[in-house]
Amino acid sequence: LTYGQPVDHEHALEIGLRVLVPLGGRLITGFILEIVDPPEKTSDRDSFTIRPIVDCLDQEPLFPPGLVPLYRWIADYYHYPIGEVIRTALPGGITATSGHVLRLTRQGKKNQSLLAGDDRYGKTGWMQELLATGKLTPAKTVRLWRKPVLQRRLKRWEAQGFVVIEDVLIREKNRRRLEKVIVVTPEVDAVFKDCDCRTAEGMYAYLVDQLDLSPGKAEQTLLTRFLEIYLGGGGRPVSRRDLNRAYANAAKILQRPLFTGIFTQEERRLYRDPFGEQPQPMRPPSALTGEQEEVLSQIVPAVEAGTFARFLLFGVTGCGKTEVYLQAAEKALTLHKSVLVLVPEIALSSQLEAHFYSRFGDTLAVLHSGLSSGQRLDEWHRILSGRAQVVIGARSAVFAPLSDIGLIIVDEEHESSYKQDSGLCYNGRDLAVLRAKFSSCPVVLGSATPSLTSFYHADTGKYTLLTMKKRVADQRMPDVEIVNLAVVKKSRQDLFFSDQLIHALEDNLAQGCQSLLFVNRRGYASFMLCRDCGHVIRCRHCRVSMTLHRGAGQQVCHYCGYTLPTNILCPGCRTGKIVPLGLGSERVENEVAQILPQARIARLDSDTAGSRKEYLALLNRVRSRDIDILIGTQMIAKGLHFPHVTLVGVVWADSGLNMPDYKATERTFSLLSQVTGRAGRGEQSGRVIIQTHQPDHCAVSFAREHDYMGFYEQEIAVRRDLRYPPFSRLINLRISGTVEAQVLETAKRLAGFCKTHLSAKEGEILGPAPAPLALLRDRYRYRILIKGFSPASVHRLCNRVLIEKSSLVSRRVRLTIDVDPENMM
């Protein structure tokens, strides 16, 4: 859309600014992407008016102009509106839009009984609030306004004079936080620079002597307290709040004439701390290994040259990839360039934060969903202003407003959590490679188990392969034992533990070493079964079984959050004989406590570490050896370095093997390989015990031998035969709605359209079919899978679908285009 300069704005606006513009009868937030000359009218028939921008919402741009080509590419490739792409990229809570407020008039107050007696709406909660308070907030009003029938009723009441519907501007939720600071005058600053003494008392005496001051007792105390804070902060301006804490009467005393020539007071932006607590310092190694030096000898020249290069760093667990990242980042910073580091999860972010903070200090910024909206906004502005040159974060950090990037790093590049599943379905890893291309800088993709697609790119020469085959200090890879649960006899049939794993835990505890137990499900039991009729308790909003959380005393749906009490009757036969079955981390914790009551046990999953603070506190307990056995889900499977963990037990390796997903085998192999890599990272060698019902499955057998290449060669052959990625491109059309018949009808119509417009040479249409999770949050779900042999052809097909969307997709049905899907559920 094209708009003109604001009427009362003299200076030209810049790319990256937020502006308030009219659209239809509303005011909405827009972003300036390009400055163009006004279009010329070619004939008298051309009748268009360029409406002016109503208001500029920022003093400075929110993103650099260099990000605009990236936004445009994303919008085109992922078939998503560019405005929503930018909204996804920016920190939340900063948009402004027009809205409505519903108010009760005097006439309405006189006729409250008439409104309260309305057959349809008189007893609703919003009506009761309107009559009690006289108005509804914009958020509540907009919910009513979205319903056409209710909108007509409100307009009728407005015509009768009972209510008034006011247009309001809803401003952003997050604002900059400012604080008052005390700054020394230039004359005093010059005195401080000449002073050789760096104590508060010495500098005070020197200042009084040089400026010939005669301070009273209160003024002397204030100056001394100020100097203590000033020196402790490295000579930075002193917060007035901090000075008031140090000396209660500071505010009054600062107004005395003595301080007129010493201090000035200014407003300064206050940045909210994203760390919560300062990351623990990490010592750099005394020397690099030969493999680290060899790898850096290829990465560093690319950083120095400032050219686009794609490196796949394939290194075993514990080989020192993190130090390679740090050394390469340091080289980029010495060249006055910035560094972007992506991690798949917040948990891994905290691990790398400590290393990077120890090396680079306050130049580090973090971006992830664990931050509050205010913290995220502050970090965004620190990056944009150049205060932070190194950014670490989860997938959304790929949009960080860095300028002049010298290096991009993607750690654990194989992780599926780099893919966003809702809204803009982008892949953070893929966009990191693209951003490196736009920035003309190298990108390093690191993993002990690279994704098959990435390794195929390295195998075919698209990426440069860098390998690290040895652990630091020549530590041995752990010995891996497989326990076949199908045949092994257990002395405790009531437990999920084999005798081998029980004895290993007992021996490891006796030796004073730590153990780690991995189970890829949280909760106590994965489903609840009626013993009489076999009925499984399911979520009323999703077609999935409820998970028992015994500690919380409830059954929980892990998809929508719906809960049920544990003491319920069976809906099928009305008896109370419902028993918990299946496995979860809470149950494993309970069973370990039975086996080893003397052990100090902890559990790490999203139930026990809901916040960053809880997560870090638990990790610190493990590092300080206050925990003997740590039980957890995927949160403990990768990235963690605990030198005293010598035993890893995989309680059940089969949970992901039979998922209806062509990547199920790859994910299981990666997970097993990563979790086995947690053992033996210190002075003592490690041992791993994997319990499984499928010991001969390739994911298990290759993980036992630490044989990535063997797994890759077997799995890539299967992909080639079935023409799955990397030998094709997939696009998943997800169709959902609240009425199943409408969803199915739309899915059939879409599938027919796609089959008509895609030839067999260009690709294949699979479906429509119900999604594996056929009902989720009260929405029925179908999918159509487009397997493309010509990327350009399948993207043209998606563009055609969007052009014809109004005729193909029913009004109450939602269509989501997921390009390069990771989650097939």
C-alpha cells in the first residue's frame, strides 16, 4: 500500500519506522518498507488519492533497511503476508490500532431493566459488566464486534440511544522504560581524569581541593556515596534511585547550590535485565585441540574475507564445538562485525549464554520466548542501537536487527524445534543460511547428528564439511549396552527398570558418581484405562488420551491444557476401576525413589522447570553435585555438560519410532545419540544402558555403535527410493474447522484443484486424509501433502491456491500452508 507524507511532518520518514495509517474505516499500524515517488496519472480516467500517514509512532526505525529483502523473501517463500512476517519478526506488544469502546448512555442507565431483560443477552457476563460499570474495555468490545448478529444488536441499541460506540486508538502495550540519572559536569569529569587516587575518599578530597568547595556534613556524605556508586559502575552516570537507596536524603540535598556546577540530571533509557542472574563464569581452555585448530583454519578466513560460505560442523558430543564457536565469534568482533548464534531451545540458550557472557560480557544480548515482553523489547533496542554485537537466541532470534553481521552460528542444527508450527511456519535454521547469504558472511551449522538434508548438502558439495571425531582430552565415547525388554526377565515386574539398569544405578551411586535417566514423556502415566470395559479417557476437545499428573492430582491434555480430576467414573461403563498405564518422567522419579531411597533425586521437565530461574537453579544443583540422579525429558538430552555424570539410562527408547512421520527414525537416532553423549564427559569413562523392545531397529543399533555414517547411508537410500526430502520438496496444506463436514468438503475441493494444476512430472498430491491428530482444540483437521519434484512448480501451485482461496475454502474453514514441514501430526 502507498501513503503520503504526514501533513504536519517536515522531515522525510525512514525505512523501518512504524506508522499509523487509514485502511477502510480503521486506523492500523504499518511499516515503511520503501520510499517511492508518487505515481503519475496516465489519463484523466485515473482517479486515485494517496492518503497521508496519520502519525509516526517511532523516533527511530525498528529494523535496519537491510532486513527488508529478507522479509520479502520470507513472505514469498512461505506464502504469508509481508505485514504479518514483520509482525512476527518484531517484539510483541508494540503495534497500535483503532478499536471500539462500548459505553452506557444516560438513556441506557434509565432503561437498565430493559437491557437486563433482553431474551438473548440480558444474562450474559458482558451485559452485567456493562450495566455495573457503564462501559466495556476495547478488548471485550472487539470480541462482541466480531460477531455480525451481535454487532447489529449493538448498532440498534445505539440508534435507540441506550449505548454509544466510541472509536479509540489502542496504543502499544510495551514502552521504553526511563530513569533519571546524575551526570558529572565536564569540569568535574576533567578533575576526575586527573586524579590518581581511585577510592571514593581520595577522589572526594581531590575534588574539594581542586574546585575549592566547602561542603557541609550532609553534602560531604552525599558526594562520598555518589563516588562509591560512580567508581563501582566504571564511571557511568549514577541512577538517582540507587543514590536515594544509598543516602535517604539525596533528593533534597541535590537541590542545594553547591551541586549546581557538579551534577546535571538527565533521563536515560533503562534496559531490563534479561538474565535474571548473571551467568556463571566459564574458563577458556589453556590450548585448543588439533581438530579445533583445523576447523578454525577454514572458518576464520571466511570471516576475514566477509564472503558467504556454508559450513557443516560435524563433531561428536564433547569434542569442543562450543570453543570453535567462541573463537570464530571473537575473530568477527575484532573486525568490528556482529555475531548471531541460534539454539533450538531456551534450555540450550542458557548453556551457551554462560560461555559467551564470560568471553564477551555486556556486548551479549539474548532473544527468546522466556523473556518478558518488556525485556524482549529492551534487548531488541540494545541490538538495534549497536550496544550489543553478539545475539544468542531461539529460532525467532534469526530476525535480530543486527547490522554488518560477520558470522552466523546454528547450534544443534538438526533439531526440529527450529521450525515454527503455527502462524508464519518458518524454519530458523534455513533462514539463518539465507540471512548469511544476504549479509555476505559465513554460516556454521553444528551438530553431532546432522540432519540428513544438511549432510546430503555437504555430501554433494553444497556445504563445506568440517569434522571433529575426537572428544576433548581424548575422552572415550561411552560404552552402550542394549537391554531387550521383550525377552529380559525382571525381578521387579511392577517397575519399568530392568535388573541391569537397577544394578548400574546402585553401583554408580556407591562410587559417588552421578546418573542421568532419560524418558521422552512427562507426567506419571501416558493414559488412563478402565479395567472393566477397556475405555481410554480422552480429552473432550482433542482426540488424544489424557495424561496422569499424580503430583498435581489431575489428568491433563498436553495439547490444549484441559484437565480432569483423577477420581472419575468410566464414561463407558460407569465404574470406578480406572488405572494409570504407560510411562512418564514423574513415574520414573517415583520408581527410582523406591529402588534407591537414599539417593538425592531430581526431575527436569516443563512441569518442574516452568521458569528460567527454576531451570538454572536445578542445573546448578547438578553441577555442585547436590543431585545423584537426574531424571528428565528432552531438556536433558542435549547440550548439557556434567563432568561427573558417568551413567545414562534410556528407560524406553521406542516412544518415537512408530510415529506416522517419515522422519521418525532420524529423530530417534539423533535423540539416542545425543543423550548417550551426556555420559563420560569428565575424567571417568561413561556407560549407557538403552532399554527397548526393538533392539535390531537401525536407529537403536547405529546409536549403540556411535555410527552416524552407517545410519546416514541406510536412511538416505530409503529417502531416495521414496522420493522424500532431500530428493523432493514437501508442502503440507492443513485444513481445519469446527464442523467436520465443511473441513472434509474443503479438503476434497483443494485436493482436486491441486491435482488438476500439478503434473505427475512436477510432483505428487497425497490426500486428503485426516491428520494423525484429527481433532485438536475443538477443530477437525485434514491435510493434503504436496510432494514436489520441481520447487518452482509447487510454489506456483500454492500461489494459485491463494488466488482462488475464496472459492476453494469455506468461510469457517482455516487453511494453513506449511512449507518444508517438520511436524506431520
